[in-house]
Amino acid sequence: MVRADRGLVRLIQQRRVAAGLSLRALARAAGVSHSTVSRLLAGRTRPTAGLLRALAPPLGCPAEALLQAAGLAPGPADPWDTLRSMGVDPAPAELLAHVGERLTRLREYAATDEAVAFAREGLVRKVAALGARGPVIERLLALGRLYLGGEGGSAPPAARLAAGSAVLYFLLAVDAIDDFMFPIGYLDDAVAIALAEAEVRRLGGWPGGRGAANPSPRP
């Protein structure tokens, strides 16, 4: 078993236990054989992108986290490319899974009027207080405009909520890493932004068909 596979096995086992699934239940939910999952966890077979993407939903884990843990190359909508383009080294797969879970929870809150008002009032103020600009902040502001309607009037509702989840993650005290530990304290925020961008692209939420890699932010 190679080191990357050990990290993958640890992540799968952690998520499986958290989801309350036996190996057979996990295999059944993923639509694969029990022996396939057993061989994967025993290190007797190499993971494939297809297998990991099938395992991700029942594990409640972003597929990108499993792919990264397995050392597989990112796909075209993979948030790791976005992180690298922002000058952020890829984060541990466990952090990606943790942030992805938080974003999923925040999408429900993002649909409320309270969340929209909170984001509208707090986003610019916190960015101004931070006193820093760069690729991470520019992408955050692009997601904020999509969520709040400035660039997302025709965006699918699910895409707007995906964008909003990253904005709310940045604003709320739910960070995996405390923001006061600057700059490392914003690593998880960068992960949240990358994950949200990947989801928005998947949902076709960027106006004019453009992706967030070139958000053309306004000041």
C-alpha cells in the first residue's frame, strides 16, 4: 500500500464510521461490489476516479477530497486548480472534506432573507477590515456578487446558494482554522471559495457562460 493510498483509506474509514455504514452498506449505496471496496481498503487495488466518485455521496464527502487523497490528477472542474491559480498550495484532503461538509450545511441558511441581509452588510465591511486584496478576495467578491444578485440575476438558484455558502463561511465563525492566524487562518476560506466555484461552474451559474477563473471583479 502506497502512502497516498493510506491517506485515502484513513479518510474513507473516517467518513464511513461517521456515516454509520458497514462496508457492505457502503458498497451497496455506491453501487459497487463488497469485494471491490474491501480490496481498496486493504490496499490490494488501485483506486480509480470512477470508483471514488461513486463512493463520495454515501460517504457524505466531496469527490475531490477522495481524488486528492488518492493522488489522482484533478479534473477540469476540480477546485485544486482554482486553489493553485490563487497561489494557494493544495490543502490536506481532510480539510477539504471538512470544509465541504460545512458548505453543504450553509446552503440551507443561504436561502434565507436573514443570510442575504447579513452577507450584504458584512462582506464589504470584513474585506475592508482585512485590508488585503488578491486572487482569493477577488474570487470571494465575485461569488458575493453572484449570491447577492449583482452578477447572478439569471443564475440557477442552486448556483446562487453554492456561491452564498462560501460567502457565509467567510463571514461566520465556523472556520476550521481561526482567521486571526493570518495568513494561514484563511487557508480554509480559500478552500471554501474553490469548492463553491467548482459547484457554481458545474451548475452553470456564471453569467454569459464564463467561469470564475476570470471573475473580472468590480472594486
